[in-house]
Amino acid sequence: MPDAGSVPGDAAPAASAPAPAPAAPVSGAGVWEELVTAALLGTDRRTPPGGEAGPGAAAALLDAAAAETVRRRAGLRPARAARRPDPAPEDSRPPLPDAAARRLTMLLTDRPGAAGGGRRGSAPDLMELLPQWLATANARGFAAPPQALPALLDAARGRTDLRPAALTFAGPRALWLARLNPDWRFALRATPGGGQALPGTDATERVRRLWDEGLFAERVALLASLRARDPAGARELLDSTWSTERAEDRLMFLDSLRTGLAPADEPFLEQALADRSRNVRATAAELLSALPESALAARMAARAATSVSLDRTLDPAAIVVEAPHECDAGMERDGVVAKPPAGRGERSWWFGQLVEAAPLATWPARLAGRSAEEIVALPVSDGWQSELHAAWCRAAVRQRDGAWARALLGAPTAPEAGGPGAVSLAERAKLLGTLGAGERAEWVAGFIATHGLSEAFQLLGMCGVPWATPLGRAVVDALDIARDAGSYPWSFSGVMGLAERCLDPSEAGRLDGLLAIPDESEDASPGAGGYWAEAFQRLVTTLRLRAAMAEELRAG
């Protein structure tokens, strides 16, 4: 028992958990930080400011936090009022017809998704129709509805392929919005002067200031715009600062000279051949080789001619190739890359570059006056044919030579799908790009009729929209043949997707006979007929939707 003079509190305390830290005084400074600390540590370890330890500490903490939040908000000092933005500029173009405006809203809000089991279903993919809708609206000269601009800019932000058409349609108000929202700054980068109007041809001082002080993206856009309307002025502007630019910037600026490339650019490009950057030298050489009358083209022609000759002693006469044995300093200065990629021999690598850069007019004179078709038909000795023809393909594309492109493509009905000269689908597609739209469509239609769709996807991508009637019907006939063969339609999903966007909408009525589920043969893939009927239904629905879209835009 304790002594009479003692009190219970004098007894030694029993072992227990440490007592909570004392509450911090409630004051304006640091109260919020104390509340946050108590919440993080827990009220059993830290008593909230102004509260007491015990079961009610947690509720007291929440009450104190709520009161402190109100106090902090009420105590905020009003900030200085920001300057009101200037009003959005006017857009003088005519407004969209009401039906077309509603259609645009549908296109922008569509969120396509695969149907159950990975099937697309029969509903059109509206977002894939947006580029075509924008192209038609821009051709008609309509202005974008102001309320649609945020969604339009968001769509363009997510898809770079939409940006040129979307920004053209959005007009000056898109730039006004882009200055207020960092997410849309791409619109400013795509416009010279960060969204300001391009200085006029008489505003030399403003052009100079933008070129000297602008951001890199602004300078690229400015140079491209000037090049489109004043090629010589753009070249002179670039020449004025060329020696002080970074190598990667020089490369981007040099690429702008592709627009309006002309013999007057040759002196500047010859100067760039001595650049310290290998990539700049290679680009300059490529541009010079696209000028058949340039000194570089003449030098490359002389080198290539010494490597290719006609042996008349053979029966029939054949082309003989003697590839260069070294890559000298002159060749390197003219853009020949000395080190081949992995798996390529040095001599064939150098030879291909020489032939690619030589003017195609070199070869009739070198090969006894033969035409391009006759030259391509000549046998080539010692296994050099694929290398020589591939280099001629690249030369025809670079020099935009339709005669050589036709010779290398050959007849679309030839037994070999590659034709006499092209070595890949990619080469064939590039060669088609040198031909007119009508000839291109006719050639691809003949190719599909002979070889089917398995190799036609890249070729179809080179054809104008809407597809010419013979091409569209060749595609539909080939799809019908594939359906009758019992294969699944997703083997042709890429072509079917192109048909939805590129087939002439007037063909929709002709496809009604393909909507029924066909009888399946014993060797057909299970359920393939139903899948094909669904795919053709989607195609017809999309074509009719495109026809309605065009009619809505014509209504204005």
C-alpha cells in the first residue's frame, strides 16, 4: 500500500504505448501543415491541432480540416485581373448548311470500336470518313462552325494526317484558340509566325525578323511558305544564314527546296555538296540529280556510262555491267555513300547509286538509240539485271519520267506480277505515282483482273479518289471471287477498308446482290458466307452515307 503522504500519481507508471505528442497551438501560420501531418501519421501518434487525444481525435481532425479549408479560401486575396483576350477574328467564308454541320458533329464524336468477338459489324467507321468530308468541305469553301472547333482541334491533335485539312477548314479562329490552350499549339507550329499572318511580299523587314528570331518550327514553316510563292527569295533567305545553322537544321531547310526545284537552285546545291554533314551532302546530291541538266547529273552520267555497255557479239545482244572498283573522293562529294549497308556488296552498292543519279536520257545514247521499252527488255549478263532495273526504277521516280515508269512497270497482265523491271510492290507503287490518275487506275485495274487482290493493296493506295469505274468494278469483282472461294473476308480487310473510302458511291446499287448470305461449299471456311454478307453490308452502308454527305455539302 502507498504511504499516507503519497498520492496515486506518484506511483511508477506501468509499461504502455507512448503518449501522443502534445497538440500544436492553433494559429494561422502552419495550421494546415500540422493537419496534414496528423492525417499522414494518424491521430494515435499525432494529436490534431487544438484537439485532444482519444476516440474523437479523427473526427476532430476532419472538422478542423474543413474549417481551415474555408478559412484559407475566404482569406485569398483577389489576383490582378488578367487582360481580356482580343476577340476571335471573323471568318468570311460561308457557313456550313445545317445538315452538314450536324454530320460534322457525328463524325467528330464517333468512337469506333470492334464488335463482339473482334468483328467490325455492319456499321460504318465514321472517323475514317472525316478526311474525305474535310476535303469536300474545303473544296466548297465553307467555314467551320465555331462550336465544332474544340472537337476538330482535338481530332487533329490525335491524328497528324488530319492536320492540314482540319486547320484549313478551321480557319483563323483555330489559331486564336490555339494561343489559349497549350494542347492545340501544333496549330501555331504549322503556321509561319506562330499563327500570325504570313508577312506579305513587301514586308521584307518582318520576314527577316521572323527568320532571324523565330523558333525552328516557325522558320521551317516560313521557308516552306516562301518557297511555294517565291522560290528564289526563299533560297536567298536560306543562303544568308546557311553557314551559321546547325547540321540538323540545315538538313530540314534544304528539304524545302524540293518545292519548285529549278536550275537556278544548282549553285546553292553545289555549295551544299561540300557541307560537313553527310546527310546534307546526300540530300543536295539527290536534288541535283533530279535536275537532268545539272553538272552533277553530267558527272554521274559519265560514271554510270562507263559501267554499262552493250555487247553486240552475244545473240541476242545483252547489257554488260562492270561495276566500279572503288569509291573515290569525287564520288563521295557527289553524294555516293561509300559504306554499304549490312549484306550488300560494295561494288553493287556504288553501282546502284551511280545509275540512280544518272539522267535517264543517258541510256538511249549509250545503248544504240533504243527506247526505254527496248532497253528494259534487253537481257543483262552475270546476274546484274535486278540491281540495274531497281536503280532505273529509283531514277524514274526521282526524275518523274513516265516513259521509263511505263517500261519498268510493263503490262499489268504480264504473267509475272512484278513486271519486267520493278522488284517490289513498293517500287511499283512509286512508279505508278509518276503516271496520270486515269492511266494509273487503268493499270491497277488490269493488274487486279490478272493477279487478284493479294498484292494490290499498296497499288490501290496510289489511285485517286473516288476510284475510276473500271478500277472500282475490278476490285468488287475480285472481292466477289474471293467470297465464292470460301475464304474469310478479313484476309481482305485492308482492301475492303479502302473500298469503303474510295469506291464511287454511285456503285452502291450494283452491290445489292452481294448482301445475301451465299450457300457455302463443302470446302468453304465455316461461317465465311455470313461474314462476307456483313462486310458487303458495311460497304454499301458506307457508300450511301458518303453519298448523303456529299449531297449535304452541295446543298450550300
